[in-house]
Amino acid sequence: MRTFAEISINRWFMSQRKVRVRFAPSPTGPLHIGGVRTALYNYLFAKKYDGEFLLRIEDTDSQRFVPGAEEYIVETFNWLGISFDEGPHLGGKYAPYRQSERKDIYKKYVDELCEKRLAYLAFDTPEQLAAKRVEIANFQYDASTRMSMTNSLTCSPEEIKKYIDDGIPYVVRIKIEPDEDVVVNDLIRGKVVINSSVLDDKVLYKSADGLPTYHLANIVDDHLMEISHVIRGEEWLPSAPLHVLLYRYLNWNAPQFAHLPLLLKPEGNGKLSKRDGDRLGFPVFPLEWKDPKTGEISSGYRETGYLPEAVVNFLALLGWNPGNDQEIMNMNELTELFSIEKCSKSGAKFDYKKGEWFNHQYIQLKPDEEIAKMFLLILEENSISSSLDNVIKIVGLVKERVNFVKELWGQSSFFFVAPVTYDEKTVSKRWKPESAIQLTELGDVLAKMDDFSAHSTEEIVKSWIEEKQYHLGNIMNVFRLALVGESKGPHIFDITEILGKKEVLDRLKKAIETLK
Ligand code: GLU
């Protein structure tokens, strides 16, 4: 059986309108990781259907505007490889893409709604509204209360004119008729029916700053920018019935809606919050963010060492899956496989450990050279200089042990710095009375070798051990202790090949002197 979403999407294509989607953040601080997922799904949807994807900055609430937030958004998507076709940083046919620059556009529709008597002016002061809230429990500005308030429905035209002439600030509210079922056709949730009586007469416009509120600006722009599908977070579902009514009031076709599942806490119930990240030690923002007011720094995926490909892959699977258990998918594969129909209704647990797992997988998938170039920067920070070729080899040996590039240092520092101390536990377990003599003999064997490749060293050392009838394990353990300083590290003869003959002999000598 075909789902509602499949039928709707098919019908959409038969209508031959172009797919146009948008990401419409409000620049009120750093973008939450959930917002990044919303943008990613929009991007994948646009790519899949050969559509267009735009960035629109919803900055009509000047109170909540935070400087730097828009730049942060643009930088985030550059980093992740999610590109827009239009936006404030790119321009486009529907410019401007910042709502604060579209002020004049909205007023016309506010006036139209007022003229049609589908909206009205309200002059209630904050004090009057507060008094009403005390007077009436669960007060809501709606059909049941509006006739007892100060607005253009209750005042005479002369009074209204006087208020306006006197410069009394007002708001414009939508007039919602009670007791009507409003239907939101959602591609993920199916038919969502809300009775209009639960809705309030939301503010659409404030004369004080001449700006529309989110609701009006959002639908006017979606209409004017010819948005075909509104794909956004579940937190906007409660606004959707109001939006459906606004489209109807303005005689416009509503876009197709799809409300994505919430991102849930890694453990327990409820929405993922910054506090979860702080408590469990993972970022909830794509990039590091410094609060311009408090100076407080919040960690970001990029600075923590996540690869952008891993973040994209991880986020793609939070609320969607391709219908089989394939997990590793690059952007092209995601584009091909993504479908709104397969998004889930129920919230997606934010399993940050899975994010680390993805990073591990992408480190393994990337060519050693690429990882080595990143690692070289970390080596520089540790005042180590080494050739790229050498680092490529080392990366190849140890990368399977790390989730992050920066962890390579802990796994491989002994390649660059000879041990100065020897792990006590390992020494007491591995160092035998005969070890000094055996390592001296081993040094003599190695000193005679010309070909120091892993293969040939292994062959010669093993035949020497056999000949001497030494215990293989004992020799190998102290050999490793001498080279690494402890019992960790990759295959011992891979280590010797990279260190080279001189370094191996020096380390043997030093260990014998120190430990004998
Ligand atoms: N400005 C809203 C936000 O910050 C946009 C919601 C929507 O996509 O309609 O998420």
C-alpha cells in the first residue's frame, strides 16, 4: 500500500511545479544540531528532486537578534558541504533573503487581512493584558475574549483613528473563527486535525517596530519565494494550523508540510538540550560558539575533531533510514536514498556515541594521506617535525585505534619521541634478569642488517631467537618495552621499520642502561 506521503509527492510531481525548499533559521545564537539536521534533510530533498534550496534569515524579532549568528550559519554549511542555491550571502531571484530587509513587503498583506476583516487592530497595553490573565484563568486572546478587549472590533472607527493619530502602539491580530477543524496534511504525520477553538488570535504585526511576527513573515515569504515543501522541526507543528488558515485567508495554496521528529536526549525522555551535551561531554552545536555577551564558549563538532562527512552521515540517520541496515552513506548516496516517506514520526534518540563511531568509520575510509595532513598540524603543535611520508605510514598503522584524529598522538607519540621513562608495571612484569644480555645480543644482530624492512627484520630476529632457543614472547615484550616505553603499539616490526636502524639501536642501548 502506498503511503499518504508517497501519493502526495507523486501528485506534486504531476503538477510539474519545481521543488523549492528553504532553511529559515532565526539568528538568535548558535545553530542547534537539530537545525543542522533540518537543513540537511531539506538539502537532500532538493537534490533528490532536482529542486532548489534557499537560506532565509528570519530576523524580525530584533529583541532576540544576536550578532554573528548569521555568519555562523553560513560557515556551518560551508564546512558540512551543504550548499544553498540562494541566500543572503548569494543573492538570487527572490532577494532579499533577510526578513528585516523585506519590511515593506509584509505591510501590504497585513492591510489586506485587515481590509477583509480577517485580522484586526488591538490596542491593549501590557498592563491590561496582565490584568486579564489574573482575571481569567488560562486567558487566551480569542473569540471568547476578544469582544471584551480594546481593539478595532470593540472600538468605534473614530476611537481607532484617534489612537492611531495619537501614536498609540498597536498590534494586528488574526481573527480565528472558533469550532472549525483545521487540517494540516503532513507528509510525515499524515492528516493532522486541530480544532480552531484551541488557537488564539496570534499577533501578526507590531506597529511599534513596523515588523511582522514570525508567523506572517514566514508564510508570506514561503509564498512569494515559491516554496513547494516546508520541511522543518516538530516544534513548529503547533504553528502549522495557524499557517494553514493564513494561506486560506490570503487565497494562496499552502505548501506541502513535513514536520521532522524531535531529537531526544541520549538517555531518559525529553528534548535534547545543551545541558545534556555539557553533562555527557558532547557538542550540541556544529561549530564552537563564543557568546558575544557572556564570553562563554560552547564546544562544536568541528573543533572537537569530527569530520564533516561523519556529522552529515550521523545526522542523516537521526529520524530517517534507507529501509535497510546500511549505515555508511556519503552525500551522493544519501541524496539518492533519501525520502520523506521514510522519516519517522517518533523522536530520534541522540546517540552521541554513534556519532563517535561514525567519525571512527570515516577516519578508516579516508586515505591515510588525508588523515596524515591533519595529523601533521597536531604534530606541529607538539613541536614535532616529520615528513609527510613517514606520517602517512604511522597513520596507516594506528588509525584503526582512534575515533578522532587528535587521538593519533596518544597512539603514536613514541614514533616521534623516544621513551624517557619505562612503564613500571610493564617493567616489573616483563624485564627478566637475562633481558639486558638478550637485548644486547639482539642489538648486535640488528646492527649487522642492511635491509631494515619489517619483513626482513622479522625473519632474521625470529631465526636468531630460534637458534638461541630463547622464549619468543619474552624477547618481544622487552623489545617493545625498550622501543615504546610500555606494552602498547602496533606490530613490533612495523615499528622498527619506521624508526629505522639507528633509532632502534639507540633505544635498545638506552633501555639496557636504564633497566639493567
Ligand atoms: N524561523 C523559524 C526557526 O527559527 C523557522 C521555522 C520554519 O521553518 O518555518 O526555526
